[in-house]
Amino acid sequence: MAENEKTEITQSLLRETKNTQVMLFNLLSWTKSQMEGGMKVNLNALKLSEVIEACLKLQHSAALEKMITISNQTDPEVCVLADLDMLKLVVRNLLNNAIKFTRPGGEIKIISEIKDGQGRLIVQDNGIGISPEQQKELFSMESSSTYGTNNEKGVGLGLMLCKEFTELQGGSISFTSIIGEGTAFNLSFPLHSLKESDVY
């Protein structure tokens, strides 16, 4: 077997392993949320920029493989009240989707801002976009998983979990999408006054 074939097979196996890890983690999180008592929410003051940096480290190799540029434009001064583990799960899923549906060589922007008394986080890509039909059921169990631009596959739970976990923290999630131009997901959480002693 030629070296380039070995490399291609290895990369394919690694990609499938990472996708499986994401799917299993989402399934486990969803199962926990459905159990009696549900998920315990532990709200803390969190700097959005630090949460993003931690999540980007986990997504770096997936973005690198598709030569996708991720521009982190989060403001280090934006601090919100949220659950660290839940927020990380939401952000990881949004980043995973953005990478999945962005073409090789594309771009993803992550922006934070303060608007209407809320801390907002925007994950924006210039990918393939979401069809109007899919948009109607995007956050529901009826939403079916679709293949990414490199044939990445999921189980359709990611965005449903994003909505459920965001709302459990007292936040909200919305999106805009245009076919062929890309998608932007918007998260909003209650602001928290920035005191270093309080920040998790």
C-alpha cells in the first residue's frame, strides 16, 4: 500500500473516531438530561473568551484538516452567568457543526458583544447554509442528521441539546442562515459584573 493511501486511511479513521466521540458524548448528555431530576445547573460568572479558548483547543485539529480559519473575536471583558460544563457542550457542538458544514478553506468567526443587557456569543460560518425545510425542525427530535462537506456524520442530537442546555442556564439561542452563504448561531446569557474574585 502506498504511503499516501496509508495516510488517507489513517486520517479517515481519526476523523470517524472524533465524530463518534462527539456523538457518544451528546447521547450521554441527553440521557442524563432526561433522567429523573434532570441535569444540575451550576451557575457561575464566566468569561466568554476563556470558554471559547478552551473549546477551540479541542476543535483545532478538525479545523486544520479542512484548512478552515477560525477567527476568535471574543471580548475578554464580556462576562456572563452560566454553567461551565453546559456552556462548553453548547459551544463545542456549535463549533463542530460550523466546521462540519463549512467547505475546506472556509472561515468561521466567533464574536462576543453586549446587547440589550445580555452577553451575546455569535458563531458564524461561510458554509453551505441550512435549507428552509431543515430550519423549521432544527432544534427538535424530528431534525435528521445530514452529512458535512467532508461526509462527516452525526445523530441529530447536537442542536437539540444546545437549545435545551442554553435555556436551562437562563439563556436563549437563535440562528440565521442563507443557503450557499453560511449560518450564524446566536447565544444570549445574563450579564455578570466583572469581578476577578467571582470569575470561575
